Amino acid sequence: MVLEGPALWPVRVATLQVPRTAAVWLTAADSVVRARVHAAGRYEAATDQEQALMDRFLARTERYQTLMTEAVDRLGLHRIDADRGQSAGELADMVIAAADAQTAVGRPPTGQ
């Protein structure tokens, strides 16, 4: 099962001790997220009001991403940058490999 959302704060996941459970965070640079939102929302063709809504959403998203990424890194949890041109299949393989290698929820093997 794959879960996603802002309620899954790394500090909560870091304390889990659930058998056969893994956690891997997928992150992307703010510029990638912004480009995707602009493309999906047809930003250039949007009204001023629609652009303002997208801009507020992006500001909130970027702040969340910064806080979440800092927490994942501080706790030593597993994170994959998903903005390096990987295909969906390649990312899925990377997530599965990362999950299979974990010895504790969200934690990569020592030395990675």
C-alpha cells in the first residue's frame, strides 16, 4: 500500500515498529513542482485570480516540502529525489529496492 499526504510527518513514521512496513519519501525540487502545477493548471492561460490561487498553493507546498525534507534528512530516513528524469517504472523500482533494503521503518541500511 502506498500512502501520501501531509499528515505523514517523518517524526511520526520514524517511531513506527510495524513488521513488513517501509517508508520512502519521494521529493522534487521546487522548480519541478512549480512547472508541473503551472502545466496542469494552464497557468499562462489562467485568469489573475486563478494564478493567485496557484501561487498561494505553491507557496504553501514549497514550505511544506522544505520542512518535510529537512525532517526526513535530520531523522536519517530514506528519500529519493524524483526529479532526475526517471521514468515512473524506474522510480517504482527504486522505491521497491529502498523498501526491501530497510532494516527499520524508513531507514536505509547503514552506510547509505
